[in-house]
Amino acid sequence: MKFIEMNGKTLMSMLEPSEVSPVELREAGLTDTCLVRINQQGDIEVRRRDRWDVIGGLRGNFGPRAEQASGRGFA
């Protein structure tokens, strides 16, 4: 499966109102500096000490937004 990795601050900058809320992401453990990744289906995963946890999802045209916000492509 392919992902785009970024930090929590970058993820927060690309969220749209119809998607998971910043409050929900913070409650799930997202911080500005934590490592997150988004897969091609829009699932948001946060890196924990020993695993990745799904904490939400993106909708719509998130691929180009994620690429633009992070400066990376799906790998």
C-alpha cells in the first residue's frame, strides 16, 4: 500500500470542514510534531511507539491536497 507521510501540523493545514475535525484528531493523540501517514483510500494513521493507529479519514480530492501540503507523492 502507498502512503504520503507528513507531520501533524501539515495534516491540520490541509483539512477541509467536511472531514475529521481537528478536535477529534487531537483527542486521538495527534500533535504538531508527530508522524502521520495517509494511504490512497484517505485513512489517516499516526505513528505510535510500536505501531501505526488509524485515527480518522479524509474525503474527496485529498490526494493532490496531501501532495501539495507535504511536498511528497504517494510512495
